[in-house]
Amino acid sequence: MYQRIRDLREDHDMKQIEVASYLNCSQQVYSNYELGQRDIPTDILIKLSRLYSVSTDYILGLTPNPKQNT
């Protein structure tokens, strides 16, 4: 999951500080999410899902399909 959120960020040409700003957290907190040093709260998981237009299941590694169910 942690590598997946980093890959998504890089695929969208975003910097950690940009994602952190969107999530209303510090760059250090967001960095800890990517490094797996801090658990990702549900509300942050949902925001990341919306930011990248992927399902939460994709971020969690439960499906290889990034598409959100409609």
C-alpha cells in the first residue's frame, strides 16, 4: 500500500508537499505514510482515492484494477 501511494503520486507528477497540502497535513506526516512508518487513517485513504480517481481497494492492494466502482 505504501509503495502504491508513492507510485500514484509520482505518476501524477506531484511532490509530497503538494499531496500533503491537499490532505491538510505536513509533508513529514505524508512522508511517513509513504514510508510505512505511520498508518494511513481512513479519511486520508478516502482523500487519496479521490485525488487519484482510484478505488480504496486499489490503494490497499486488494485489487490490481485502479478503476473506481460506479
